[in-house]
Amino acid sequence: MSCRRLTCLVIAALVGASVGCRQQDTAPPVATPSFKTNMTRVAQGSPIDVTYRFAVAPNAPPFTKNYRVMVHMLDSDEELMWTDDHDPPTPTEQWKPGQIIEYARTIFIPIYPYLGMATIEMGLYSAESEERLPLAGEDAGQRAYRVGSLEMLPQTDNLFVIFRDGWHSPETAQNNATVEWQWTRKDATLSMRNPKRDVLFYLHADQPASLLQPQQVTVTIGAQQIDEFVLQPRAPDVVRKVPLTAAQLGSSDTTDIVIHVDKTFVPATVAPGQAQDRRELGIRVYHVFVQPR
């Protein structure tokens, strides 16, 4: 027998053994997940609108706890690039057999050193025990289910926004380098080249501090107010989408956008003995994006 033939037999035996060792999940699925976006090719750094959908099985048993939605994006080598894990707007304890749970989210594609096709996997898991529920669909292993794909494109020549006055230095999440934010002060200014055409302005922010009262946030260009909203402490992050006309952007070559917060706080003052941070903080901003229309 040739060495090549012997090698092929050994490889075949190993592959067969690995397939045999993997146990098929025989638990009945509680729901069928699906995922769709408003675009299938997306430039890094850009926002996309995502619709998540769960078709609860007609014979699904009652959900005894609230589970989180797992959303993972993997590269062609099946390496995890980033996640969009979140709590569904309708807690799973309220899901009923045969019910359709569908909701939309705007997410921002991180700037990541990878171009090409990316696979999207979904699941449901317990934040306390990390237990995952059985779902219907293409099982990628460990109860993660392939639901779609996206083609990641290079960062385009989108309008570059400069964080000018009133911003603290960027910070990064300890457990996820793709999650970055900047805190505002009471007033924070953004500056961009004026495209002199209609745009859609995105502002993605939250307020993680639990000791604050609700904050009134006002966004202005010069003397004109373009947006106003209330940010609740410890509430889910918000994505504001503000359509702006060329007239609102003005006739100058650059446009300044100012974010004003009615209440700020100093962590070391509101939580003495627990926090050492003596910065004046307004709101936490994850993304600012300007999309020409």
C-alpha cells in the first residue's frame, strides 16, 4: 500500500471518528430564529438596520426565565469578530407558543481588519447560567444557528466627523475592543465637511450611571434645534436618526453640531468612596455618523 493511500485512510478514519463523537441535539426546538438587513454589502463603520425574528414553536413549553439573544458575526475562518447580544424588547417569559416575535435594531459595523463574507449566528442563552436553548435551523454547534451572511467592505469616504470641544478621551470596553465610546461634557461640538446636500445624522448614546435623573439632550446647528430627547439612566442605549436638509447644514464649508445636556455629574461626587473619577460627564456616545442621502 502506498504512503499516500495510507495517509488518506488515516485522515478518513479521523474525520469519521470526529463526526461520530459529535452528538446530535435531539431536544425539541423552542423557536426558529431569522435575520435580515436593509443591505447585504456594508462598509465598515456604517450603520445597518437589522430585523430579528423568532417564530415560537406551536408546542414550545413556557419560558421559565428571560433569555438574551445571542448574535455573533464570524469571519471565513469562523473566528468571532463582534457581537450584538441583547435583551429582546419582549422578554422571553412573555413569549407564547405559535407567537411571532419581530423587532428592528440599528447596529454599527465595527472597523475590523477583515474584508469579505461574514457569517451571522444566533441563539438564546441565559445570562446567569449561560445555558442555551435548542432552536430550529442550521446548527453550527453549541446551539448557535447560522441565519445569514454579510459582505464586509472597506471603509468608504463617508463624511468624517471630528470630535472637537467638550469631549473626553475615547475609552474601550475591557472585554471587547470593538466597543468604544466617548463621554461628553455639558456641551460637546462635532464638526464635519459640509456636503451641501441632504443627510441622515446618527447619534448612538446611553447613560450607564444609576444615580442620575433623566437627562434632556438637545442637538443644535447654530441657532436651530435639530433634535431633542430624554435619556433615561440605566436604560437601553438609543440610536437617534435625524434627517437634515442641505438648508439646515448652511452654506459654509464646514458644519458644527452641538450636543447639549441639561444635567452633568462627577462620579467621585455622586458616589464618594466608590468612584475616583473627577471628570464632569454628560452622556456616553458610542457612534456618530453622517450618511449622505
